[in-house]
Amino acid sequence: MALEAWFLDETSGEDQRLPRHCNPKEFVSLDYLAELGVLYWRLNPANYENDEELKKIREDRGYNYMDLLDICPEKVADFKEKLKNFYTEHIHADEEIRYCLEGSAYFDVRDKDDRWIRIWIKAGDLIILPAGIYHRFTLDTGDHVKLMRLFVGEPVWTAYNRPQEDHPARKEYIKSMVTEKVGVALEAYRGA
């Protein structure tokens, strides 16, 4: 199954873990996500330790550090507070690479018109968010996701909460939106 993404109903005060579709639903294509710099691959999570395609992605993009996060109430201290922090809108100076191995969750990203797009990742989905894109993260109602995080070099995961219009990564991201397409959807996408 391909990645699902849609425009988020921003007027809803519902639980952040719910889908929060607009009425009518407005789905977003992989091509549109790629225009924002969001890249996607569909991989086999049961074979992540020996997956040749994952190995190639890591080599091609220079991801030489990896760790695993298991996010659920039973395994994360101060779970509700952590989830609240993850859901605060922010950017990073580097790409954010996440490969979902188990469970499911949402990444919300801002589009060119500052609208939220909700991206539902499930086991087998690998996404890359470009440096400088405003985004946030939350679990869905399953309350569990196991993620692989990939980094170039030693992991640096510093969140810069909005507003960050003067941050170098944000400026570079905005510049790339004006001068070029950031990503190419189907070049990255691979069917399972």
C-alpha cells in the first residue's frame, strides 16, 4: 500500500492522534510531497537488517549512523509530555529520515501556502523530510511506532521551534522552493 497523505482539518480541536480529514477529504499525491522536498520509499520492514535497497539508499545519501526508537506509553518516560513536544511545529538543520518498522504515526508538514499536510506512515514506509521544512510528529490512536532514524555522521537532532525564518536551513529551503523542485517523487518511490 502506498503512503497516504491529506490536507489536515486545522479547525478541528480533535485529538491530535486522529486523522483529522477535511470535509470533503483532500488527499495529497506523492508528486506534490516531492515538490515540497518530501521523499518516500516503500521497503520490507521484516528484512531491514539485510535489505539491499535500504543499504543502497544509505550509501547513496551518506547515512552512516542508525538507531531505533520504540515510542509507546510503556517504553517512553513522560509519554504524554514527549508527544506534546514532538507535536510542536519546528525545523531541523538537517534532513529528518525515518523508516517505520512497526506500528504507525503521523508526520505533519507545511506546504507552500502554509497549510498542514498529514502524512500517515506505516510499517515499510521510509520518508525523508528536507532540512528547513516546518513539521511536527504524533502517534495515531494505535499509540505505538518503532522507527529507524538515519543520520549523516553523528546524530544531531535539534528542533528549532517556529518561527525560524532567519535560520540558514529555513532560508535554503525557501530558496530551493523558488528556484528548483526539491524532490522527484517516483524516482524515490519503490513499490513493495
